[in-house]
Amino acid sequence: MSREMTITQWHVPIDDENCYWYSMFTSFDQPVNKDLMREQRLKEHSLPDYAPLKGRHNNYGFDPEEQARETYTGMGLDINVHDQWAVESLGAIQDRTQEHLGKTDIAIIRYRRQLRAAIAAVKEGREADLPMHGGLDLSTVFGPVSNDSIAQDGDWHRAAEEADQQRRGSCSWNAQVDATVDTTVDTGADVKADSKA
């Protein structure tokens, strides 16, 4: 969202065609204005089910006049609506039998392999093999790292790290990545590790 405000999103499947969407905001500057964020979200969603006001049922609010004169998509300025259209327009279950992924799709290919391996593990009763069971090594977990910085000497790794340390160091809360954390995973096992995120 900005250098001072990051967003982490989880899209958690609840059945073959639907998921819950969780958004977590991290503010390195001012406290998150929860009332304002809720007010903004409720301009685009209805309660009690938190369903989007724009969707397939109303063509995502598409307006050809807006598209001709104001925006590229013609669907307003809320990027969440654009993302929703991109995901939902394929249909609830996409037929990928004719799909031809290329080299630039490597992240999609790897992610699908991970999902298929996890599905196979559950089907075979090997849930303990899943990353979130039996203990989670927090030293291998990274993120959210979203940090704009400019490297004057070309060493972008160092520039990004220094900018992130400066941002975290000026927080009113402990945002340091080297702090030891205690957490409990789904299995109930206590995990202690040096956090990298």
C-alpha cells in the first residue's frame, strides 16, 4: 500500500468454489485507523456476509463511458474489484487441460506442485508432513517485506535492508525482525525460533 503500510492477504478455501479473504495491515508509522478502513470496505461490501457489491451479478460495475474517458477497466478505482474480476471471470472451476504455461509462469507452476503435494499428503493420511503441522521453523518464514528504497551505489540488497531497519527502528512498537517470538501452531506444539519476519 505504501512504504509505511503493508497488507498481507490470505485467501483460504472453504469449499471447491469459495474462500474466506483475510487482510492484515502492518503500519510502521501511525496506528491503523480501523474505523476508516472498515468504512472504506463497507462502501464496496454488504453485511452481514461481507459480500462484494460489485460482481458477476452486475458485470462488476462496468461502465463503457467511464472506460472511454476515465479508467482503463471501466470498473471504478477500487483495485479489489479489478482483482475480483480477473479471478472470477475464468469461472468457479477453470478447465486447464488446454493451458500452455511458459517460463514466466514458473511461480504458478511451483505453487500448483505444492498444492498437489499437499492434497496428496492429506488423501494419504500424511497430514503431519504438511508445513503447518508438527512444528513450524520460523527461521525459514519471511515476510511481509515491502520496502521502497533506492540504492545509490547499486547494492540494492544493502539499501533495502538499511531502509527497512530504519523504518522498523522508528516504530512505536517492536517491529524488529531479530526478536525471539513464541507462537503455537495448529497441533498445539509450542515453537520458539528467531523470527525473520
